[in-house]
Amino acid sequence: MLLITGIIADGNNPYTREFQPYAADVYPPLYNMVVAPLTGIFGNTFQLHRVISGLCIAMAATLVGLATVKESGSRIQGAAASTLLYAALLFYATPVSSTNALGVALFLYGVIIPWWRGFSTGSLIFALICSLLSFYTKQYFILGMAILCLYLFLYVSMLRALCLGFLFAVLLASSLYLVHQSSPYYLDNTLFAPSAAISGLQMWDILFLQMRVYLQTYSGLLIVIVIAGITIIANKTTTRKSDSTVSDSRVYIESWNSPLVTKPANFFLFCLFWSTLVIILWLGRNPGNYMTYLFQLMSPFLLIYGFSVIARLTGKLAIITPIVLFSFYQSYNILHKDFSTNIENWEKMEVMIAGSDNVLATQMLVSTLLKHDKKVFQDGHTFYLPLAVNKPTWMIKEREEDRISTVWAEYISEIYDNIEDQKFDLILVSPWEMRGIFLRNPPPRGGISGKEFLRRYYAVDEKIKLSMTDRHGGGTYDIAVWRPKSTQGAQ
């Protein structure tokens, strides 16, 4: 993340040949573009990136709280929804230095503001802008525009929905064309490579695990919604028996400017349904970003709808309050609270890097490399780039030297040339890099494995444990310190 921000802050384009594959990144750059101007004042640091993420989380939680107040008529329910969404967005990947927080804020503003303004023309234009920006923040937030257009078509105006969808498609296609012309490796990084990676990582077990945790987290609120649903159904049944004039929702096309369905569904329940479907069929089976997709796409709508339902159950507050409070407890109980780490070995690594000229290092040390003006040879997303060869034939670059296969072959050749010439003063790699570099990419010559090639010229001097917070994706990582054999012999 810091590498891309730094490149943009320096006035360069990370999606050009010069920076591939060292600065490969599967995420779009809008978040980095927002942060980049501020680095001149505050420095290119994790702290700055996290402050921006924190502000975006606050904006999203505030909007959901206000939407709940408008929907329920209760400030108490609005505060409750805002508080629980804040907890959801503090979990795992959203509050860190990543594109998540800005993306979810743009996603929610693009969906909720049109509802707030009665789907007026101005609000739909606002949604168009937010949705386009959210796509260039994190790709799956394009879901907001799809949900909005579908709701408009069914329940507001078919013509408005078609016009909005067509206009968004034109703007998206036009912007992608312009981006591709100025940034020839943008689509390789943010579309083709991640699509290939995700298709090979779909796991039903991951979906079941996340859904189980999600249901446990909001079990109290969900129980109340079920109780309310039973009550509503019972009341409707009684009403139908006593009043024959009650009308049902019907499909009726009066004109293109009318909705397809006469009786509108609850907007937030509608959004929750489609978000959940996308989680089940696609995002929820991705092992990356544990629980993040569910909390970003499902929780805002569940909380607005749920607390609006609670506001209508005034006669049952004594019963439902303890149940709802359990959801508060669960939402904050799952948050990681111990952020202590052992920084001694991090400081040791920094001293090593500062005293070296050329270092091939794990992505966990990118910030240290940048701090000491060292070249970054891989940023953690580098090894996704060769997957971008999986794309339509008409998208393959005309010049052989610009094609992904050539770019990757030159990169691997450079790595092994530096190893053979022992130009790396240090090679600091975890088991992940050992697989990513040396197992999956054998040397272009020699007929041996990458690890065997490395052992010809380098030897492990020591192994250092880097401590991270003890949470999902954290823990302790073993970093092998490889030094040139010629240097060790001189010692």
C-alpha cells in the first residue's frame, strides 16, 4: 500500500511498464490517490493511511445511524445501528492501511443517499459518481449500482433504472478505456490477475465458517427480526380476513415511467437480500479478508432494517432489549483487543536493511525498505501478476516485450541473475516468498529448482521471528536471513 502511494506522490504512474511487476497491486488506486497529497505534510506512513481509513469508517457509521433515524423515527435506534456498524468495520481488514474503508463509505453513500432523497435526479447523479469512484477504490463495490438500478426498475421507474444503468455502463466503459490508454497494466493488475486468483480460491468451507460467525454475532438482532416477522404475518392474516380491500403487490406495466411492481419492498431488506446472495455465490467463498465482505456488504442494511423493526415493537421492549444487547456484546467481543507485539526483532531487521545496499525482502518489510530508500523487488501482490496472462486474446499487448509473460520472465531472470552474481546483500524471506519466488518460478537456466539455485550462492545465516498481533492473519512469521556465501567465507 505504501509503495503505490509513494509512486503516485512522486508524480509517477504505478501501472506503467517501469513499475511492473515490482509494484503490482490487485486493488484500484483511488485510496492511494486520496492519501498521496497528504504524504508531503505527514509522510508516507501506515499511521496516515489508517487515519484516512478511520475517517471513512466514521462517515459510514454516521450515515447508517442517520438512515436508521429516518427509517425508524428513533434516535436511540439510530445510535444503536451506528454503534454496531462501527464495531463491524473495526474488524480485521477494514480499519488498516487498505482500500476497504474508503470503498465501503462510497458504496453506502451511493446506495443510501438516493433512498434518502426519494430517488430524485440529483441523488441518482450523486450515486453515479459514488459508484464509479467506489469501483476505482475496490472492485466489488460496483454492487451498489447494480442493487440501486434493480430496485428502481422494480419499484420506482423502469425508465429511470434503464437510463441510470445505461449511463453508468457508458461512463464505466469510457473511463476504463481512458485508464487503459494511460495505464496499460491497470486491467492486468486489477481485473485479470485477481479474477484468475479468486476463481482458484473458492472454498465452501470458508463460506460456512463466515456465515456461522456472522449469525452468531447478530443472533440477538436476528431473533428479534424473526419475532417481528411472525407478528407482521399474523397481523396481515387477521387484516385480510376482516378487510377484503387489502391489495397485494402485483406486476403491472402502465408505462415505462412506472415501476414493474406496484407495491415496493423495503429498500434495506432488498439491499440485504442481494448483498447476501453475492456473498453466498461469490465473495463469501474467498479465503482472503476474513469476515470483511460480510460486515461491509450485509451489516449496514441488516442494522438499518433490524433497528427500524425494533422501533415498531414498542410494546415488547422489556422482552427484546436483553436479546438485542446480546448482539452488542457479540459485536464487540469478536474484536481483537490485544495489539501488543515484540518489536525487538523488527528493530533488528531495520538495522540490517539500513546497513545493506540491495535487499530482496518479504512484503512485511516494504515500509522499512521505503524508509531507508531501498529498492522494493516485490510488494506482496507481485506474484499475482503472471495470472494476468488469462485474458481475452484481443487484450494481449501488441509488442512482445510489453506482454505479461515477457515482463514476468525478465523479472525472474533479474532475480536469479542478482542471486548468481551475489548482488543481494540480504535475502529476507518467509515460507510464503520461498514458494512464490523459488518454488513456482525455477531459474531460466541450470535445470534445477529455485531453492537449489539459491543454495548454490547463499546460505541461511539465521532465522528471525517477526511478531505481529495475535489475530486472524497475524501471529508470528519466521524470516530466513540469507547472506552471500562469499561474504560468509570472508567472515
